[in-house]
Amino acid sequence: MRIRIVGAGVMGRGIAQWAAAAGHTVELCDARKEAVAEAVDFVRRMLERAAQKGRTTPEAAASAVARLIPLDDPAAPGEEVQLVVEAVREDLATKTELFRRLEDALPAGTVFATNTSSLPVTQIAAGLSDPSRLAGLHFFNPVPLMRVVEVVPGELTRPDIPPALVELVQGTGHTAVVVADTPGFLINHAGRGLVTEALALLEESVADAAGIDRIARDVLGLRMGPFELMDLTGLDVTAAVIDSIWQGFRHADRLRPSFLTPNRVVAGLHGRKTARGFYDYGPDAPAPAATAEQPVTGDAGRPVLVHGRGAHADALRQALARSGASLETGPEPSDGTVVLVPTWGTTVASAVAGDGLPPARTLGVDPLSLTTGRRVLAVTPASDPAAARDARAVLARAEDSDEPLRVSVVRDTAGSVAQRLLASIVAVAASIAERSIAAPDAIDTAVTAGLGYPFGPLAWGDRIGGPQLLTLQRELYRTTGDPRYRPARWITERAQLGLPLTEAGTAPADCLG
């Protein structure tokens, strides 16, 4: 295939490398002629480096570079051009004007694709005489390594174009997912679940940024905590995406931005690129994952009582018993005994008030943390610091090692940190599914590839269990009263019907014969 790529910046050169390495002839052009030469040189160096590392052969790298054809005029005639991929700046007028010129210069059968990440594909296509020839083809940076591409048909895109683009993408070894033309498309939209909830936790002083990141990495298994991620992406970019998607979905509560971001953006606390963000990035600053924690102190032999019934309370009792903790079994705590309450969408304070527990000695434990290398202890404003230190020491006792477990201490909040992050991740993905923005399997495939989560968000919800997840969302909503936590219809229906979250289920159209 002969592909014309317009725009030789970071994304354009990455798309050019992807296409040329897959065997396609690539015409590369830019408004700045020197940008094209720089891009060709960059692609050559990247392919030569890949050959040195054994990811391709020197011959294949040289052949790919030979298929790159610098072009002076983006709107030059090209009878053999089958596809145009536009990767110019995110401005509707600029993109519309470019496609109008291309429409005049290229055959009617040439397919147009925009790499826009934030503009509606339908609005870009509206400027063409034939809007049916344009679709979105959204790559992620770095293109050769981020092996997922969103195919986004506009309202008037010809029905044969999305399958053809899917075939093109998958023929190169990348994964293609078809996504509706909605704000943020799929991956950027799905990613709001993690970062908006992390910011909400920081707003409420549940934990600091490093503490939330530790829990996200160690309890949920994320490769990077949400604040590390925002520092890497740049808070200026992240905040703009959050605001754009929230506005695009008409101020949906689940996507609500944080009041923390505007001042931090204005102050230049953007992250790595400004050397300061949620972490410092000076020459002597530790890496975010290496920030120091307070050592575990306190009396690991202090008696503890696990309050409550059910699977979470049983799991906590069993974990403590295996570690050799001094575990009371009576219905009421003795004087001096620390009471541990496994919370699921609820608060320690509500357990104290509802069950008459001693406020100073009652603390919370997140059940999600019991099977990980980090346990999470929740304290209330009434907690005795000595009781909290002792509870932390008890929870740090490992079952089969002299090395203590890590224990985070957070402020009491409905659901604790990991539960709220996970509930938000799954709920946003569920809202994407229930709006038919993408199919359930496409959501999970795209998010694992594009965001690096250990599981697709819907499959992650199934690992928790639909009924358990619904209980968590209902308790979060009941406890906080915040519509942000209103249970998603997708989750509610499937929990009630015994269906997995990953199953689309029967649609009305399936019943029409």
C-alpha cells in the first residue's frame, strides 16, 4: 500500500516508521521541509538501533528506510496513494483546510484518516465535499511500541472503511479496536477512572501522592501509580484531557475533574518535563517508587480482635492466625485489645457508631490488600496513635518470612484507597460499554495494551465478582451520597442476572429474527 503521512512531528515520524517497517511505501511530508529530513533521519536511527538489538535485520531496516519518500507538498497529486494519515497539530481549522486540499489533489478512492486524539472525527469530516471517506486512526506514542490503534468511524464514514483500516493495522502486528466517535474515544476515556479518583483521594487527604501510588502499585498491581503517570504524561496534558472529556460528556459526575489541577498547572508543576510535579526530579531526587517510608514500629504482640462476619472478616482472621498474631476470638474486645474492621465500601467510623466499638482502638483494614505484599490500615480522627502503631506492626507480620510486610496507613474513607481506585476504573469502563462506545472485549484489549493494567477493567471486575463489585459501588454511593459513585447500570444488570461484565449479552436487535 502507498500511504501519505502528513505531519513529520513525534506522531507522524512514529507512524511512518510503523508503516515502512510493515512493508508499505510511505510518502512523508510536513509544512516545514526540514522536519521531513529530520523525521527520515530519526526513523533510520530507530530502525538501525532495532537491528543492533536483534529486533529486525540490517537488510529489513535498510529496506524500510528505502520505502520512505520525502514529499515537499502535502497536497501534491498522487494517483497511487491509497491512504492519507494526517498527524498535524490539534486544531480543527488546520485539519479541515488540509483535508480540503487533499480532496482536490487525490483520487476519490483515497481514504483519509486523522490521528486526532481530541477533536470529533465527524467535525473534521464535515469540512469535506465527501465526508464519507474520512475516519479516525488514533495511534499512541511511541507508535512502534504502543501496539494498539483506535479506528474511529465518523457519523458519515463509509461502512467499508473501518474494516479495511482494522485489516491494515492488524496486518502490521498491532491491535485495532473500533471505537465510537465520542470524547476521548476509548483509551483516554477509560484512563480517567484511575487519575480522577486518585486526585479525589488526594483532595480528601486520604493519603499523599506517594502513598496512593504505593497502594496502586502493590495492592492493585499497576506498573505505575496514578501520580507517577501524571508526572510522566505532564499534568498540563492530563488536566486538559480530563476537562475535555468531562465537558464532552456534559459534566458527567463519574468523570468530574479535581480543583487541585488548575493551580498546579499554572505553577508549572507539570512533572518530569519541568523537573517538579507530584514528585521532584532533580539530580539527587529519588525515583518515585523509591521514596522512603516510615519504618514499622509498635508492639506486634498486642492482642487484636477482628470485628464482623463474612468472607472478608474470615480472610483477615485467617491471615493473622497464619502470621502468629495474638488473636482474640470473643465477641467483645478486652481492655487494650485493638479492633480491626475489614471495610468494603464503608468506613471505620460507621462501624464504631453502629456497633459500639471503642473509637480509640478500632481501625480498618482493606480486604483487597490481604493477598498482596502491602496491607492497608485506616485510621480515624479518634484513633490512638499507639494503637495504630501496634496494629501496623501486627499487620506487618509475614506468614513465612522474617522480612516484614509493608503496611500503608491512610485516613478512614469509604472503601479505602484501592477499593475506590478499582471501583472507578471498572465503573468508567462499564459506562463505556453501556454507551456502546466499544465492545466489552475491545475495551479490555485496548486498555491492557494502551494503559498497561494487569487486567482489562471489565475482566478485573469479574475477578472481584459482579455482586461484590455492585455491593462496593452501592456502599460507596450510600456512604458518601456522591453521584460519582452511583452504580453503573452495566454492573447492576449483570450482577443481578448472573452474567459476567465481559459479556455483551442480548440486544433488542438480536430478537428481531
